[in-house]
Amino acid sequence: MTPGSTGLSARRDAAVLIVDDAPDSLSALRTQMVEQGYQTFVASSGERALELARRVHPDLILLDIVMPGMDGFETCRQLKAHPVTQRIPVIFMSARTATDDVVAGFDLGAVDYIGKPLRMPEVCARVRTQLSIRASAETQHEQAERLRTIVNNMAEGLLIIEANGRIQFTNPACDQYLGYGPEELAGRYISDLLNPLVAHEYLEYFSRYAANPETAHSHGTREVIIRHKLGKSVCMDLTLTPMFLRQPLFIGLLHDITHHKLSEDALQRAAMVDPLTKIANRRHFDSFLEKEWQRATRTGAPLSLVVLDVDHFKLYNDTLGHAAGDVCLQQVAQAIAAHALRGTDLAARYGGEEFVLLFAETDANAAAALAESVRAHIETLQLPHPRSPTSPWITVSIGVATMTPRQNDRIESLFVAADRAMYAAKEEGRNRVRINAGLPSGASGLGSVPARD
């Protein structure tokens, strides 16, 4: 290597602090360091060395041991005790080369120990080596700090999990998601956070990977429910990836999807609700009817369908306007919904001014009574209908059909029967309930229920 060369990894702009009370030694060392291309500082005492080191942050300190006042050992001890200077590498230089002195120097944190008289090529080689090591260490330290900053500031929760399910590390986002303080989750197990069946599934995956690391594969992302410290459930996406260092480890990434789930639920609810009347829409009703039909088929319980139509509604719109028509439908819908009180009841707007009510486990007599109650309720709202030939108020015509479904029966037959009853109510003068008595096998019905005066 030519004079002045610092090798591929040495830093030519490195700063070196030389500490020696002997002027000749100090001058010779300074000349060598400058020729090597290093920025060089000198101090002739331990006190001055501490002051300079804290101000200029040298990359390396060449430190004599035998000095008046504060010797090199004490100087090194104070350098290592101060947060600004504790990571600066120190090379001792001394004629004291006894084993005890050398050991004492290394015990204080020195990285090397050079005996005097100094052989300058050797000093330069040792300085180059230590600067190269420091540059590499600084690079690693910077990378570690960068990685730590990323982990601590990432939005996703991060866990490092051992093969037995023990949590080794969590980042601040994970702690915040689950309500824990810093390092509070470390040492706990995933079984403390997950449903027992889900935790068991993950532990089996950990065990398989630990036994055969070469078969490692990402477990992928799945939606899990995690127990918050306060006992509530938090909905998260969990992605697990294996990582083998000295032991099998697993990196878990948590993404909070609570807001997404709430939005998803809200969208699902919105998709099932009529935007004008705020009661169930046709899509929701058809799905609900299908489930109740299947249940009634299994249990042999009666199922009753009520179909309602607002009397002369087109005339109402033509007279009072569509805005008034919308308000009218909203009030009618709320009156109808007030009679669907059980979890097995459902009121819906089926289209235009037509509404439906489903009553599960309800026979024909009970359905007729409920339909009459709905009709009367709407009439007592006394919503003015100035041009109606039936009544000065808004009224409805209602058809009712009841069936006890059997395996080969069709839902459409229940709708056809209720529709026919409703049209019969209109033909008979409107504002009344009509029960379909002509249902197929498995159905039951009554006659007409006259409207009350």
C-alpha cells in the first residue's frame, strides 16, 4: 500500500486526536497523521483531550498513558463515561507494556495498545484498521437507527414472535392498537391475544417451520379478532412471515381494519335500506323472506305475508306534488314498521307506494289482526288526501296470505296469494284488509276483514 493510501474502506477525511505530553512524540505523530490525509488535533494533557474530544468529536484518539496530572487511564475512563465521547475508539500508546497495563487498557475500553518506542508504519496501519472498523460500525449503527426509526414510526403494528408463541418485541403502533405500554407485551404469548382456535393454528404453523426452516413460506394475511388490553375486540389484518436468525422467529404485521369494517358494515346496511323511507328495501326483504321460508319449511311453522298499497297515490302526487308524496311515504313506512316488533318480523318498501310485512310463526288469524291494526294506524295519521274518492285521508288496501311451507312449495305462491288479496281489497272499495282463502296445499286463510268506520 502506498504512503497516504487509506484502503478501500478507510475514511480519508477522518479526524484523529493525538494526546501526548512529549513534544517530539506529539510532533512526529502529527506529521504522520497529516501525511495519511487525516484531519489532526493535538492535546498535551488529559484535561485538554477531554475538552477537544467533546468539541470536535474525533473518529479516533491516540492516547498516551503516562502524563502529568490526569493520566491516560483516567482520561479514557472519563471519555467512556460521557455520552458524546463514549463510542470514540481509543488506542493507547505507552512504554508500559507489562501484561497488567495492557489488560487494564483494554478493560477501560481501548480498542488497541501500541508499545513505545513507536514504529510509525505500524501506528499508521493500526490507525487505518481502527478507522475502517469504526466506519463500518458507524454504517451499521446508522442503518440500525434508520431501521429503528422506521419500525417505531410505521403505521402498522409489528410483532416479533418466537416459535413457542412468545412475543419478543412490539413496536409503538402495535402497543397503541392493543392498549399496552412500551415493552408491556414482550414476554406474553399470542394465546393471550387471539381466539384459542386461531392461536393453536398459528402455533402449529410455527412448529412446522421450526422443524423444517427450508420449507419456510409466508402464512399470508388473514382477518383476526384480537383482544384489547381493556377486554374489547379489535378487528385486524395479520400477516406472518418467517425469519431465521439464531432461532426461528416470525414477523407479524397488524393492520387495523376496524374503520374499514365499520364502513363495510355501514355500506351493507345502506344496501339493505330504502333511502327514502329508511326501512328495509326489496333486496333485503327478499333475502329475509328466503331465510324465514327455509326455516318455516324445517319447523312446520306458519308464515304470513302482508302486502299494502297506498290508495290513489298517483292522484295524491298529481295534486300535492312529489315532495309531499315523499313525506307521505315516509310517514306511512314508519307506521307500518311500528308493527314489525320481533326479530322474525320485517317491514319493507317493495316499490313505489307498495309495502310488505312478513310475520314468521304467525297464523292467519293473527296476521289478519295485525294487518287490520296497520290499516287503522295509517288512517289515524289523518294525512290529507283532498281528491281521494275513498277518504279525505290517506288510506291503504291490504292483502294477507298465510302458508305453512312444504318442501316442494314455492315462495312465489305466497306472493301471488297476497297480491290477489290486495287487489281484491281495492276492487271492494279500498281502505280494507282482504285475506286470501284460496291458497294451495299447506296454506290457510280467512275471508274478508271489513274496514272499521
